[in-house]
Amino acid sequence: MSQSENKRFRIKLLLLFALFALPVAASYVAYYIWTPGGKTSNYGELLPVQMLAGVTGIQAGGAAFSLDQFKGKWVMVEFDSGKCDAYCREKLYTMRQVRTAQGAERDRVQRLWLVTDNVVPVPELMAGYAGTTVVTADKAASAEFPANGRIEDYIYLVDPLGNLMMRFPKNPNPSAMIKDIKHLLKTSQIG
């Protein structure tokens, strides 16, 4: 074998080795070095899934309430005083519009207002938000919902199995909420 043939043989051998070694090296770099700052496709903040057991209270008509009544439904939850200031009304409006925007799937979504004090909302206010379940919540109910700041700043989402799974920020973007919930309803095999 001549020196030029020997050189070509070595180059071919090195290229063949590189061909098989490159994927291993790339996987090492991808796993240990490169961490993508991947943008999530959801708007709401995903929470560690936790079963909600202590969400109970008294409904506006005096009947006992338990979150188990909504098993099999997606539930948007807001906490606020029964006095319901402008921000409270904005959240009620947002939840109503987000549910309505789900079209034929809207019956799979419920709205729940957990009143944090013993003030009963005025009937005139509730006339604009018919279909929202109003419950004077037990004090233990709010302890199950994580909040960075005030619990009243968020709209929470509970899955059909009764697990808290997502929350939307203060002054949420209704279009982004609609997209998130539409996606959940489309991909969900339950509720």
C-alpha cells in the first residue's frame, strides 16, 4: 500500500469514526450543556397538581357546598369579598366571557366565586353573572390555594378530578385564558 493510499484510508477511517461519534457528542452537549429557555405554550401558570379536599362552604341559598359537586367539570375559581369591588367585577366578567367563548364546550366549565367574608353579594350584582356559583367559603378553603401575595389576585383552574392545576395572573388576558382552556378541553379525556 502506497503512502497516498494509506493517507486516504486513514481519512476515510477518521470520517467513519466521526460519523458515529458525532451523535453521541451532540447528545452529551444537548443534555449537559445546552438548556433551552423554552417558551411554554400556556399562558396560565401551571401549579404542582394537588387534590383539593377542604373546599366547602355555604351557598347563597343556604345549602351546603363541597367542590365535589363539580366533579367531572373544569372549574374557574376566584376569591373575593362579598362587597365585590371593581376588580372583583372584572374577574367575574372575565370568567363569564372565557366560559362563553368556549362555544359548544362551555357546559364543561363552571364558575365558582368563593366569598372570603360574611358579606352577601347584592342580587343586582349577581344578575349580571348568572350561572356563577357563589359560596361563602370556610377559612380552610383558601389555605389550599397557593398565592404569591393576595389570593384575590388570581383566577384558579381546577380540573374535573378536583385537582388544582393552574392559575391566571392579576388582570389576566382573556384571549390567552380562552386559548389555554380551549386547549385543555380539546385534549382532555375527562370532564
